[in-house]
Amino acid sequence: MKGLTSMRNRQLLARYGAAFLLVFVAAFSRLLPHPANFTAIGAIALFGGVYLEKRFAFVVPILAMLMSDYFIGFYSGMYWVYGSFVLIGLIGVWLKNHKKPLYILGGTFVSSILFFAITNFGVWMTPGSMYAPTWAGLVECYVLAIPFFRNTVGGDLFFVAVMFGAYEGLLMVLKKEQTEQSVVG
């Protein structure tokens, strides 16, 4: 029995350690050269919602983002980014009980759209923005942001595939190890 408890503790440590590590590595990937908006922001929020316990689902990804923003530099309108980040995390919480490839793909696209809509609205709302505080200014803001949206979707799809794939691979290895241990033990 002691061997099984020790194995369970080791597996829990591996699961949570790997999840936290993936979130922080993805957040710090923002420090590497990359095309504009091709980042792991959406993937981090989705991943946190799906794979972390509720008490960590938002705190760990936001802490990772704050740490990477410390190195990148804080910027006006961060609250729009973080607000969209929290909403994307809620999509992840929903996905936790609906972990099917089609739902994950759909959640990724919805996350990209949400990020685009919220952060560009924030750019338009920022005092002194280059966009007029009119309906035409808002439309112009969204139209000029379309090229960046392609990279947002690409980054979200790439990083969701990497993070979810790596973590699901780890879960399969741990499950196989547990099965083998229970047969031996």
C-alpha cells in the first residue's frame, strides 16, 4: 500500500509540476522573437482552465503572464488583455468537462475572437488613441487589426496543440505507469 501511495504522490507531483511548468514556459516564450501576436496567451488561459484545479486555474496563468510582462514591460491597456485572459480561462473551465478535439478547436477559435474583440476595443477606448472616439474610429481600429488576428489564431492553434498535446501525452504515460504498477503490485 505504501508503494501505491508513493506512486500516486509522485504522479500528482508530475501532473501539477508539468502543468505549472508548461504555463510558465509558454508565458516566457513571449520573450523570444516572434511574429506580432503569435503568442501563447490564449493557450495559457485555456490550458489553465482545463488542466489546473479551480483554485489555480486563473492564478497560475495570470502570475505567469505578470512575470513575463515584468520583463517585456508593462503597458497601457493591460487590463483589456488580462480581462480577455480571464474570459478565455472561463472557456477553459467549460472545456474541462468537454475535452473533445472539436470542442477544443472551437474553444481556441472563440478565444482568438474574444481576445481580438476585447483588446482592440481597449485600444480604441484608450485616451489619446490614434482612432477617433466614434463609430468610424472603432471600425477603423478593427479593420486595421485584421492582419494581426491571423497571427493570433495561428499562435493560439499552435500553442494549444503543443501544450494540450504534451500534457495529454504525459497523462497517457502516467496512466500506463499506474496500470503497470497495479498489475505488478
